[in-house]
Amino acid sequence: MSSGNAKIGHPAPDFTAKAVMPDGQFKDLKVSDYKGKYVVFFFYPLDFTFVCPTEIIAFSDRVEEFKKLNCEVIGASGDSHFCHLAWISQPRKEGGLGKMNIPLVSDVQHTIAKDYGVFEEKEGVSFRGLFIIDEKGILRQITINDLPVGRSVDETLRLVQAFQFTDKYGEDKAEWGTLLTETSESPVSALQDGSQEVTPSSQMLKRAKSTSTSRNKERRCCPL
């Protein structure tokens, strides 16, 4: 696996590549075109394989949940855009993707995979990398799985919500995972335009303040 240029806290590597869009048309796609939105950008090894369609279909079928968070989802592999289209055109019951609600990028020369550090040189394919890019184009999260193991849509949604929460309220405001699971109050509220934003409940903020105070006491007690 190459080291690549993808680094958390730095601008996500930009690219221009041919993609099959949800309407079935080919388009030159750039990550930088999505500034102002969060982006979930994931790689998969090959078209017409077993694990790949299950996770791609899962992201596609639940893309509206991401869009409500002002987040887009993009998939990529080293197959050509023609191969992508053929896989999309094949019915799901026959091993195809069927109708897609997300774009699939073609990375035939593997330049994007190498730039993001997910290229597996021995096999000549991409590891299952997933990258979360914020609305300013900054890379916030990197996950790279070995070839046999897919990604979780639920976990990806949780991470997007968590980053958006900390963007607005600061990293010391809440223990996101703990507070989210231990309170019945939802941190996601609907806006008038149908989108959603992550907002803390009073219980979450109360717990967060307590946690922050405890941490500060621990820091003062720790020897230098």
C-alpha cells in the first residue's frame, strides 16, 4: 500500500476523473466541486465482485440520509466508466448494482488511489478506503480496510454527524458516542428546508460540561 498524500487536517487530494452519475450519464467529476458540503469518498477493489455490491448498494440506498446532513457520497474503483455502467445496468438479482443514487468514479490508472494511499500494488486494485471530507475540503477521517471487509453505513453516518457536531460546538463539548447512546434525545433536528443539523440536547450539554470539568481536573493532577 502506498503512503499517498491524504492527511487528516489537510486539504483532500483533488482530482478530475470520469464518473457515471446517478442519471446514467458520464461526467468529469472533481472533489473540489463539492466544497460547501461534506463528502464521503470511498474506494472498492473491482466491479462485478461479491462484497463490493453489498456495500455500494447500501450507501446508494441510504444516500438521502447523508444528503439531509448536507453530505454527498462518491464511490471509486480502478474500473473504466464503461465497466461501471455495465455493472449498474445489470439487475441486482443477477449480481449487478441496478439503479444507483451515487456517482461511481473511474480510476483506471490508479492515480487517485495512489494519491489517497489505498492502492494495493501486488493485486493492482484499491483497498477499501473511506474518507470523510468536510465542507471546507479538509480531510477529517480515514479508514482503510483489507480487501475482504466492507464498511458500515451506520458508522459512517455517525462519524459525519460527530464531525458536524464538533464543528459547531467544539471538540470538548461532548463525548459524542457515549452521550448519543445514553440519551433518548436526538441530536439531529430538522430544518425548514428539509435538511438536518446536529444540535445538542440539554442533557447532552450538561453531561459534556461535567466531562470537560473532570478532564480539566485530571490534567491538573497529572505530573509534567
